[in-house]
Amino acid sequence: MTFGQPRVGNAVFASYFAKYVPNTIRLVHGHDIVPHLPPYFSFLSKLTYHHFPREVWIDDSDDNTTEQICDASGEDPNCCRCLSILSLSIQDHFTYLGVDMESDDWSTCRIITAQSVERLRKDLASNIIMTKHGVEVSIVENSMQTDWSSSI
């Protein structure tokens, strides 16, 4: 589940993601501008950025909260895509499900995991590594060296 996620790939990526990571939910709050970035161009459907499914649009703009489960396209024109670009706002990105997503201090941010995650640690490059079992995970660096100076 994501909250206010921007588009992260093209239609091929969205299809691949939906196939291999099913049952994903993208929550979109009201007029949040971030899910509309980068822009979607329907006339360039194979080239433009595209959301993977499934959006759940939470619209509370008229004092009534409506939760709409959107179609499996990832770009349902009856969900948050129906909004005018002029009505979009960063303010709706800061609150999801009544929880303030802003933080004045980085130290208040936490990673919450399922109970099945046994280990959580950082490697030397500050990558966060989570494992389900107490196994050692090692990052293999690409050993292929390229001498770019000879090709310039």
C-alpha cells in the first residue's frame, strides 16, 4: 500500500508490476497533486508514465468522505484523474486517513514492518535490508570496470 504515489514507470512496467505484485493498493487523498506527476498523456499511452493498479480514491472535499475503488487500468478516468489540473494541491498530500504525513525532524520517521520480518539492518552504503529469516544477505558489487577515457 502506498500513499500519494507518483507515476513510476510506463504501461509495460505497470502491467509487469501488476502481474508479479498483485493486490497492491495506491491510496490517493482528494486533490493530492503528487499522483498526477509525471503527467499522463492518453494520446501517448505506450510512452507516457502510467500508474499500476489499483487506486483507491478518498475524496473528502465536500465534507462527506467517499472511498472509491477504481478499475484495474491504473488510470481510471472516473477516479482522481477526473480532477481539473487547476484544482490539484500539495496540501492533500500531507494527510492520509487522518494521519499527518509531515515531519519536522527526520528522527521521527520510522519503518514499520510485518511480524514476519526477523531482521532489519543497514549495510555500509546505508541501504536498508529486511529479511524474513535469520540469513546473511550480501550485496554483490558489479566488478565490471569500463575505461571510458579510451572511448572519448
